[in-house]
Amino acid sequence: MKKGMLFMTGILLAIPLMAWGAEDAPTVASNAEAIKEVQTHADYVWTLVAAALVFFMQPGFALVECGFTRAKNAANILMKNLMDFSMGSIFYWAIGFGLMFGVSQTGWFGTSGFFLSDFSPGEDPWVLAFWMFQVVFAATAATIVSGAMAERTKFIGYLIYSAAICGFIYPIFGSWAWGGLYHGSGWLEKLGFIDFAGSTVVHSIGGWTGLAGAIVLGPRIGKFSKEGKVKPIPGHSIPLAALGVFILWFGWFGFNPGSTTAASKDIAMIFTNTNLAAVAGAIFAMITAWIKFKKPDVGMSLNGALAGLVAITSPCATVTPLSSVIIGAVAGIVVVLSVLFFDRIKVDDPVGAISVHGTCGAWGTLAAGVFNIGGTSAKIIGVQILGICAAFIWAFGVSFILFKLIDKTVGLRVSPEEEREGLDFGEHGANAYPDFQVISR
């Protein structure tokens, strides 16, 4: 009975093919071509959706920075985050993308593709999708710096270094590690450097640049007593900061899985690893703060989630879920200790950006070698350490010189009077909360 049914099914399937005629019957080659075209379209869609998710991290950064700082500087912080993406996009389009992904003869920087000259109408527009995904990464690196230098930076000085980061500082290191993703060929990637989505390329570059800026600026008025003791300057809205962290967490599901730039099954593990590291970071930062301060500190716990996300960004595609939990947990501990360390050496970082992005970015990059799913070795770990050190030397060194030049020319820090009054009014003639009233008690 079953054989008869199979025979009849075969006859029924054969009839349409016979009616088509041999010349009209679909071929294996045409089917393969159609499948390839569908995959290509899916890759475009996924890459651009991921780019949109990473762009959505911009309001996340704005809310985190705004919430962790004082109300009198809220409009200034929002303006800086707006200009990060606006200035960054223009300078990355004009210069940065070419330096990062242009043809490279030396492995140090690209020499083609400026002003998106690799694209011509009528040609394959992949370079546009790829550029869109990369420009949101560049803006992320610039935005990190904003938090470390908040509440005392001149707006004109900020515009200058925002352009420099996206046009030069970030792209040069990016070409060393990622240039081969397009037309380039960086010296670090040739050595086997692992940084899948940018713990070092994006986050540490931003963190170390922020460190240079914070040192040149000096601490905010009232941050340290005459005896050198740390005096807390609370932010004005933990709810805003918490919302920002959740938005960033959501955006990271584009940041890490989107770095495949392909609609593939690989993104499932990357999604899972990303989330596990974040929750482990939040839990262990809470525990560490609870031990240190006798209370489960909200701000430290929020930064712990971000620390876990930063740390897993490099190894998200090359470690197991168990390793992701370990990496995130260590990041949660490290971020609390790092914040306390920078306070102790009198580096004023209002939002903990240096610790979250610089320190935990370095840890995540090292972890990519230690927990590598394909096995590890002294050579692999050595290359990771080399990349971490190269990033610090490049970003901190060049940024320190840049900030000194800005300070000596247009000026980097506002006057003490403007700082006390708030940058909203002094820099922008604005007030983020005009209906708020201060009630003396």
C-alpha cells in the first residue's frame, strides 16, 4: 500500500515538470542562485537592523550620563550626545572610514575610501550597509568620553575632540584590528588578535581617551576635600540612569550579534553569551558593593551590568555560555574596585566610564584569549596583551596631547563660576528643568 502511494505521488510531482518542458524546468544552478540572493538580502537587513539597535544606544548613553550627574548640566549632556553622533558621522564619513577600512599597504592605516568614494550608484551597495554599521560604533567610542569628562568641559573643546576621535583616533586603532573586514589589513589582526565586537577597539579606546581627558581637566569642584578625601557628588536621577542602562543592554543585542554582518545561526550563541555576561556583571557588582559599602548600591549594580556587557563584547563569539558567566562576574567585581581605585588617585569620572569601558574592556579582551573556545596558548594570550597595551598607548597618548592642545588654545574647562552655576545656562543659555524649584530646609 505504501509503495503504491509513493509511486502515485511521484507521478503527480512529475506531471508539472513534463508540462513545463525541459527548457523551462528549474535547474540546480538557478535554485542555488536564488538561495544566495535571499541570503544576501537577509544579510543586508540584519546588518542594518543591528545598526539601528546600536544607534539606539545613543539615547541610552545620554540617559546614563544625565542620570548620574547633576540636573544643572542635563541639557549640556544631551547636547554633547547629540553632537557625538552628528559630528562623528560627518568626520567618519569624510576621513575615519577610509583610515579604518581603506586599502592598506603597511597595516597601519587605510589610504582609500574617503568620503565613501568606494560607492558608485548602480554598483553593489554593501559598502553603504557596512559603513552604517561601522559609524554607529565610532559614535559609541566618542560618547564614552563624554561621561568621563562631564560637568566641567567647554562645549567648543568637546566638539573638537569628538571630531578627532571619530575621524582619527578610533579609526587608526580600528584599522590595526579590523581593517581586513573590508579593504584593509591591520598588523594586529595578522597576529591573530581576537576582538570580535570591540571590547578594546571601541570600549577601551573610548575609556582610555576619557582617562586622558579627565586627567587634563582635573576633578570637579568639591569632589575632593583639602585632605584628599572623596566627597560624593550624587547624580540627580537614578531612574534616568537605570532606563539608560536597560536601553544600552537592549542595544547590545545589535552591537555583538550584529558584528557577524550576516543573518546566520551564529547569532544565537552571541545573544546568549551577551545576556549571561550582563546579568553576572550586575549580580557580582551588587555583591562586591554590598561587601564594601554594607548596602547593595544601585549605581554600582547598574555599572556592573554595563561592565559585563563591555567585557563580553570581545569574546562573545568565541567562548561558551559558562565562560560568559565567569567573564561577566569578574567584570562586575573589577568595575567596583576600579571605580574606587580612580577615586583614590583623584581621577574624577562622574559616571564610571573609565572603569566600565577602559578597565573592563581590557579584561574582556584578555578573557577572549584565556577562554577561547578553540583552545588557548601563551602566544594567543600574548597577542591579546599586546593589543590591550597598544590600545592604551595609542589612545591615551594621542588623546592626552590633543586635550593639552585644546586646553592651550580654545580652552578645555569652563570657569569656576560656570561650573558652579551649571553648564546648561553658561554654555547653552538653557535650563533642562525650568519648572523645578529648590526648597530650602
